[in-house]
Amino acid sequence: MRFASLGSGSEGNSLVVEAASAHTTTRVLLDCGFSAKELERRLARLHCGIDALDAIVVTHEHSDHIGSALTLARKWSLPLYMSWGTAKAVGADSAGIDLHVLWGDETAAIGDIELSPYTVPHDAREPLQFVFSDGAHRLGVLTDVGSCTPHITTMLNGCDALVLECNHDVQMLAASRYPQSLKVRIGGNHGHLSNDAAAEILRGVDRTRLTHVVAAHLSAQNNLPDLAQAALAGVLGAAPHDVLVASQALGFDWLGCG
């Protein structure tokens, strides 16, 4: 199993996960926070086209995640997976789409990929995050979450790779020109993870199998890649450059699990 980011941040998020068996290959797009044209351009960097995708999975209804998912699902006849709450937020816009409702306590099979959704605290209708597995390896994804819960820790135990939100540096957010109401929303329990909060989550999970850690969803105004890398590397006992960053402009290239 391998994965790659098309970009991560407040201007758009999208991750591609690929798993293969002896005779088939499955590619799933997690979130689609870019225009259809921009998504196609970014997929081309990975030598992948929209026609190579098997499904789209959406974490929640915020525009930097759902973006053009409905348009692409309809145009390319792709199955679209989301929570019941997200589907309700989308409403009639999902008409004519092969829509599959996910529940936070039930796994779903998409070709060669087993998808394990889990609920998270974030200010959306019913946000989900996911663990992907091909039966041999596990990829844990945690972005757009305000605080950790015991269930999150349990879900992320024993992953081979983790993509963790490192949205902001606490001091940079406090000193920013954002209005106080926005600072409170971002730093609240249903907002976004700080570098320190992400590091604490990483510290609390079983890292026995962990080979890759990626810092994601960095704020362009309230964080720096170096700060996010240092926070996570400190937990791992690794050099900061050993922690990868999913940038807004480029994401990151294919990484193998294991």
C-alpha cells in the first residue's frame, strides 16, 4: 500500500491511497478540496488520472475538503463515501450520485482497501477520519480535529504510517492578527490541532510499526514547517527532516507503508 498528498492546508486537501493485490489495484481519493481542473493537474504529478480512481471518500463538508467531490463523482460515476451527517449537510446536491453512508463504528471495503472510519471532535456535522489497510499495513489519517479522545488513540495504534494535523503553533496563533473569535475557534476542542497537541497524540499511540510520519494541514499564517517537524521529531527521537510535511502547493510524492 502507498499514499501521496495532492496538497494540504486551508486552500484545499486531498490524499490518494493505493493498494494492490495479485490481479487488481484500488485507488481511493480522500477528500477533494480543489477544483476539478486543479485536481486533475495535481494527479498528473503522480502519473495518475481521475479515470484511475475507484472511489472518493470525504471527511466532512467544509469546502477545503469536499471541494469538487460531488462534481467529480457525478461526472466520472465514482462512488462517494461520507458520514450520514455530512450527507445531510450536502443535501440535494448529492442527487444522482452513487452515495455510500459510512458509520464511525463500521469498516467498509473498497476493492483492495479496508476503510475504518472513526469519529473526531471538529466543528462540522459528523466529521470522520480514517485508517486504511490492505491487510498487511495500516495508514492512519488525522486532520481537522480539535482535541484527542481515547478512541482516536485506539484507532491510530499500530499504524505503519501516520498523517497528523499540525495546524498551528500556539504562540504564532496568539500573536496573529486573527480576530479573537477565530483564535478561540481554531484553538478550541472542536477546532484544529497545534503542533504540541499533535506531538502528544503521537506520544500516546503504539509506534512499534511506524515508519513514516507526515505533518499535515499546516496554517500558512500561524505555523512553520520547521516547528511542526521539530515537535513530532522530538517524540520520535528523530531528526526533524525525518518528519515529512504535506505542503499546500505540492503535498508529497508517493510513500510506501512499511
